[in-house]
Amino acid sequence: MDPLLQDCRYAFRMLRKNLGLTIVVVLSLTIGIGANSAVFSVVDALLLRPLPYPQTDRLAAVWLHSPGLGILRDWLSPHDTRAGDTKRDDPS
């Protein structure tokens, strides 16, 4: 008999004999492989693939700078990004 086949049969007999350990090992492998796949999907989408915009080297980040309020660098709200809006506080 082939030694590899004999070793595989012995391994399956031991796995069947220790069913609790087998279930724990299979669940651990399943969770580990699933987590690895999820993390790789996020890394691939955010870091490895190029951005889906033309001329990505021309992208810029715009920050809000309010030193009087103690805010040195903050994200803009959609209200702050309206084009041509110079008199927001003027009700007329």
C-alpha cells in the first residue's frame, strides 16, 4: 500500500476520533481565511488599484482653516463648497 495513502487514512481516522478538536480547527481555519479575504479586498480596493478618475495626479484636498476657533485643519461641509457663495451670512 502506498505510504501517502496510508498516512491520509490514519489522519482521517484521528480526525474522526477527535471530533471536537476537528470542529474547532475547521472553524478556526474558516474564520481566518474569511478575515484574510475581507482584509485583502479592502486593501486591494483602497491601496492597490488606481483611482477611477482621469488625471489622478491633479486631484487635490481642500481643508477648512479657522485659527480663531482653534481649527487648523478640518473637512469642509457640502454647504461650504458651493461655487460662488461669498455672502452666506447675508440674508438678502
